[in-house]
Amino acid sequence: MTETKHIAIVCPGGPITRELAEKTASLASARFGESVSLHFPEQCFSVAGHFAGTDAERSAAFLDAANDPKVDAVWFGRGGYGACRLDDDLFGKLNEHARTKTYFGYSDNGFLLARLYKRKIGRQVHGPIATDLNREGGEEAISRALSYLVHGDLSGLEPTVKTGKPCAAFNITVLAHLAGTNWMPDLTGHIVMLEDVGEYLYATDRAMFSIINDRSVQNAAGIMLGRLSDVPENDRPFGSTDEEIVQYWCARAGLPYLGRADIGHDAGNKIVPFGATVFT
């Protein structure tokens, strides 16, 4: 008999459409059959201004999914903005079932991955989210995510993860806003991979100032740069490439710059489990 993995989709930021949910569920069924069951609570489709429901509704949806003993993993449906607005008290309400789960996503959801990683609740993984299905090559991105979640398939890992060294991956803007807060995890000894989308190069430069001045980042094993996509044109050339910006701040902080990472806001976004991945 096939064991079915139950995956709850939660949207801590913006909503998804019912059409996307149906397409994602159809793809999962076609490629994974009875080995996976996706659960889309109504919160995913709620709209309260910019967000997928009120802060209280989004907080409750996350808490319900995390604490549900029938759910094996929480998969974030969309990024955008909103995860940092969730109730700070909810992390103290997570039960023993929440501690056995995988929490999977990226972009704005990095706020939650960071807080959970700091509190050692479950397994945090950077990887594709449901809305990536809308991208060119999106079906393969979704399959990569579900192959990992359902079968533990490691073929979609970012290559550096395979060294077994502790890793973590974040959106640059998110990590800059985490720096110095009580949501920031200890990244001592980690290879920290960074990516972003839609940010001016000067904004990336400014964000790197905050990142490299965080004490735990200063004790990291090094920084890798993923892809910065959809970078707007400034009113005049910034004068440095994205890689030169990161290299500059790494040198200024005395942090090793370790090259490029295969992550980004695109269908090629690879999987990065937080911490050290053990291969048997």
C-alpha cells in the first residue's frame, strides 16, 4: 500500500487563486498519484487588502497546519509580503506535532523559516512554492519540491548542500530586515546563500550593510550569491554588479565570498535545507 504524504498549503503573505490550487493539485496527482495529498484551507484564497486574510486569520491558518497531527509538511503557497506580521506569540503555541514537520518555501516566507530555525521547531527548507507553477518551467519546479517532500528526493538540492556543511538560504531583503531582531537565527558556521527579485542595486547594497553587520552572519562560514532577477534600472548606473556588491561587503566584513549559488526567484530555484544535511 502506498503511504500518502499530507501537505498543507499556507499563505502567510498574499493569496493564491482557486485556479492555481486546482492546477497544482492536478499536477501533483498526475505525477505522484496517491503518494501525496495537498490540502488548501480557505485562508489561501482570502483577501484582506494586500494579504491572504487578516493577520489573525493567517496566523491561525499556520498554527492549525503546523499543529495538525495528520499533516506531514507545511508548504508555503506564495511569497510577497506579510509573514513578519504573524502573531509573535504563535511560536509558543506550536505543539509536538509541529516539531516533526518540514516547512518549505522561500522569499517572504524566509521570516518564518528563520524564526522556526532559531527555535529548533521542525525542518526548514528553502525551495519552490506553489505560485512558481505560473513561471516558465514551473511544472518542473513544483515537481522538484514535491519529489523532495514526498520521496525525500535529493536530486534537486543546491550543489553546495551536498558538501554536508551547514547551509541556509534567504532573500536578501528579508535577511536584512531579520538582522538584529529576535527572529534572526544563529548562522554561525553556515554557508549563507542569498537571492532577490525586483530590487534596485543600491537597495541591495544597503541591505548588505545590515546583513554583514549582524553578529551571527559575521560568524558565518561564508556568503554565496544566487540570482538577482528583474533588477530595475536606476536613474544613473550604480557602478557595480550584483556580485561586486556582495564581494565588497564580504571583504569589508572579513567574510569569505564563496561564489554563486543556484537559487533565485525563478523555476530553476534549487532546494536548500537549513543546517547540515546528512547523507547516508
